[in-house]
Amino acid sequence: MGADGVRSRARELVFPAAEIRHLGLYGAIFSVPGTYGLDHEGLMHSVPGRCATIMRTGGETRAALDFASPPLAYDHRDRRGQRELIATAFDGLGWEIPSLLREMRTAEDFYFAPAAQVVLPRYASGRVVLLGDAAHAPGPGGMGSGLALIGAYVLAGELAAAPDHHTAFARYERELRPHVEPCRKQAQGAAGYLVPRKRAQIWRRNQIMRLLSHLPGKNLINRLTVPSPIALKDYAAPPDRREQAPAPRRPATAAHPADPR
Ligand SMILES: Cc1cc2nc3c(=O)[nH]c(=O)nc-3n(C[C@H](O)[C@H](O)[C@H](O)COP(=O)(O)OP(=O)(O)OC[C@H]3O[C@@H](n4cnc5c(N)ncnc54)[C@H](O)[C@@H]3O)c2cc1C
């Protein structure tokens, strides 16, 4: 099983001609100490081509530093080199950015990735199956984290239920793919929205965000922007494992409603 992200080595081995669409954006996310005065909220600071976000949800504060760029050559195992890319892109900017860059240097959960979409004709080949971004990265704004977790749940469930892995892989893809496509479509415009290239675009994006947070039906709007809610199946455990089977799950969606991005 290849769950090794957008730059999946497992995918390269089984689908060497996979289509990878670079969306013109790179981003880092990491935890920062303190609250920055936030409570289930986020703050964004943008200049053309760069955007810093601080968000606090679920008792954790995280920073995201995103910048527009054509494809870059870098070593995806070299965290120090990736931190340098971010430091260079945000060098000289004000607001909280100098302190965020200091925190980034030591953040243990530092995550760096290109905004890219992965388009595959199939998620499995023979005994190899791909999941998460390796199989179907939608890019930012496409609910990629939720899709990855749901895909893992569906794959595990279908493997437990099916007589063989061929059947399980086919059922896993049949369940998941219809939800992946709308997420991918939604993400296609999101990179420009997240990191606008022009001052006028930043101004327009900020006005929309300000307006949204004051609308009375904002929770409903949040739900309506979920491209494709998924009702998860309850997979029965095989008879010999039924004793330890977890409690049935409630339907879930790939959305993370508290995530301002
Ligand atoms: C700028 C940006 C903003 C985003 N914003 C959001 C958002 O707001 N909401 C959202 O839901 N999603 C967002 N996403 C997408 C989200 O980050 C991904 O969809 C999600 O992380 C995919 O999870 P994954 O486990 O499939 O892959 P990853 O999180 O990439 O994890 C893959 C893991 O495999 C490891 N790995 C790679 N190769 C090997 C190997 N050979 N052996 C062992 N391990 C290996 C990597 O180190 C990594 O830890 C964003 C993405 C970007 C780039």
C-alpha cells in the first residue's frame, strides 16, 4: 500500500506515466506555541504571491506559509532545505512572519508540500494499491486530508469484507472516486484564492472573507461548500474479529468545517 503523498515513490513504480498537475503553489504547515489571541479562528496576512495564516482549532495553534512558484527542484527528504525555501520566500516581510519563521526552524511537525493534483486511471495495479495524495491528491481547498483518512477507512473495510484483494481494491475505488472528482474540481481555483498574485485580488478575497464571517447562515454556507459529502459504510468485522469490532461509525464528510482554508 502506497500512502506516501504527492511525490509517491510507490506510484512511480507502478504508474510511471501518472499525470501530476502543479498548481503553482508551495506551502508549509507547523504548530506554533501560544494562541495569538485566537479561538476557533484564523488570521491571514497576504502580499502578492505570499500568504501567512495562523489558525487555532481544537486547542492547537498552527501556522501555514504558502507561496506562489513555478515547479522547484528540491529534495523531498531534506527538511532543512525545505525550511530554507520558505525562509527565502518570506524574507523581509512584516506582521508576525519573523516570529513564525523562528518557530518554523524548530517545529517538529513541519510539513512541506507542493500544491499539486494527481490524476490516475486506477488506484491499484496488481497487489499494489495507492491511497491519499499518492492516489488522488486534489490540492489545497480540495479536502485532501479528509479524503486520505476516509480512503484509508474504506480500503481497510473493503479488505476485511472482500474475498480477495482484487475485489477489495475495485470496491475501494468504486466507493471513493465519485467523491474525489468534485473535490479536485473545487481545488482547481483554490490556489489563486489562497495566494493571490495581485493586490486587487487580495483586497477582493479579504472583502469576501469579512462578509462571510458576518452572514447569519454561515454554518449552512460552510456545509454547502463541501463538494461531495460521503456517507461511510459500517464494515462488519469478519466473524473471528467480531468480539473486538469497534462501535459503528456515524456518517462523516471529507470536510473540516473549522478549517478556514
Ligand atoms: C499548501 C497546501 C495546503 C493544504 N491545505 C489543506 C487544507 O486546508 N485541508 C485539507 O484537508 N488538506 C489540505 N492540503 C492537502 C493535504 O495536506 C493532503 O491532502 C494530505 O496531507 C494527504 O495526506 P497523505 O497522508 O495522503 O499524504 P502526506 O500528508 O503527504 O503524507 C505522506 C507521508 O509519507 C511519507 N513518505 C514519503 N515517502 C516515503 C517512503 N518512501 N517511505 C516512508 N514514508 C514516506 C512522507 O514523509 C509523509 O509523511 C493542503 C496541501 C497543501 C500543499
